Amino acid sequence: MPPVDCLAYADSPNYCPHDLGARNAIFRGAPSLWESPPEHVGPLIETLAQSVIRGPNLQVHFYRDHEKPGDRGTRIVEVDYVVERIRGDVLPIEIKFRRSISTEDCFGLGAIGLATKRRFV
């Protein structure tokens, strides 16, 4: 059997199947998205976002580092997607599926701005 086409983040239990048909086969019989806990739905929403972030002259990355780069004693911060155009424009994207979003949930967006010395709108 060929491997499932998926994106696996290094050191992360999250897998984002590219093929929504495969994803549907895996989750057949599962409760509806609105009835499911956010921790189950979040990765599916990330999959949906990842499937539409495509285009010519785009590269899609993710960001993960320690709060203080090089200091492994600090917490890990991350950004789900960092979209980069060939001409150099960068757009960090953080995906959340929750009833409420806090500023702490977006901490990685600030961290990538500090790390790259860029300001994102």
C-alpha cells in the first residue's frame, strides 16, 4: 500500500492529509464537526487551510523555535503556516478553531516577527 500523501511536522503528532477523500475515509462515522471537540477539529481546519494555500511563486513553510532562540529551557513557539512569495513577501498564518481566541494563542505570530525583524499586518 502506498504511503498516504500527508504533511507531518517535525517532532509533532499532527498529520495533515492532503487528500480529503482519504481523510473522509478515516473519519467516516465520526460525529459532525460542530459536535466534535475543538482539539479534533483543529487539525482538520489546518488541513483545509493548507489545501487552499497554493499558487504559483509561493512556498509554504511553518515556524517553530524556542521563545528565546537557542535556549532550550524556554517554551516552544510556532506558527502553523508561513507563506512566502518568491519576491520576498511573507505572511504568517496561525489557525485556531475555538470558542474564544486569546492573545496567548497568537504568541507565535509576534515571535516570528521578532525573529525575522519584520512587521506583519
